Amino acid sequence: MHAFDVLGDPVRRRILELLADGEASSGDVTAAVQREFAITQSAVSQHLKVLRDSGFATARIDGPRRIYTIEPAPIQEVDAWLDRFRVFWVPRLEALATEVARGKKRRGAGRPPN
């Protein structure tokens, strides 16, 4: 499965967001995802399986629990692919940061913004 097929699903993206904060048990992941997406435990398990099979996450057994961890390599590959497109948004973000800084300076000097 291609990385963007994996990342194209909002449930899988959310699971990766949860795992980005640190490892988590399948029960914790399932509870959070069920709350947010109102899907079954079985559906969450299928999403976790896709993440494992595609290399985005690994799981280890800890007694009765399965502990999931994000795998950085596929995320780094996506980041490397996106790198060629940053030219389209980085200058705009830098310009925005400059304008925000100017606005803060004006407010600090007591001048109203334009």
C-alpha cells in the first residue's frame, strides 16, 4: 500500500497522531478513536493492522496488552517526497511570519495596525 493511501484515511491519521505522542496500548488507541469516530473495535483493529502491515507502526506484546509505536522511516519518506513542494508554501509562511512580527511591533509601539 502506498504511503498516501495509508495517510489518506482520517482514522489512520488520527492513530498516527496519537502514537506521535508516544507508545500506546491498543486499548487506549481504540478508546480514543471510538470516541472520536464512533467506529467499532474491530474497525480500529483493522486500521491498526494496515498501519503495521504498511510499516507505519509496530506492535509488541506486553502481557495481555499490545503496545503500538510509530515507525519514523515511512513518515520520513513522505517528508522527503513533500520536500520538493515546500517551495510553494515556505516563502508564503515566511512572509506571514514577517507580517505577524510587524503587527506585534506596531502594537508594542502603540500604533494601530494598518
